[in-house]
Amino acid sequence: MKNDNLRADRDDLDELDRFVPRVPAKRGNNLVMQVAAGVFLGGLALWLVQLGATALYAKLMMGTITFGG
């Protein structure tokens, strides 16, 4: 273990010199709109489920649901 050669070769350093970094994608405002739309649609879906459950519960309490014919 103590005889390991941990120094970098000159060829490896030359490859890093030729490396051209990519231009980072611009996504600031788009991500905010996606999160806002997700929160809004999630809240709307939860509200609709609660509305349906409340209507079903009210029908059960009133006894107006008939099963069968």
C-alpha cells in the first residue's frame, strides 16, 4: 500500500486542458412555475376528493343510496 504511485501522469493532465465545460441550462423561472402548478393541481385534486367523500357520506347518512334495483 505504501508503494502505490498516487501521482498523476502528464497525459491525464493534458486531457483536462482540452475539456470544454457545457453551458448550464437556464431553468430558473420555469422550475418555479412547475412547482406552483403542481401545488395548485394537488390542492385542487385533494379538494375534489374531499368534496366527493363528503357527498357520499351525506348520502349514506340520509339513507338515499340504494344498492341493486
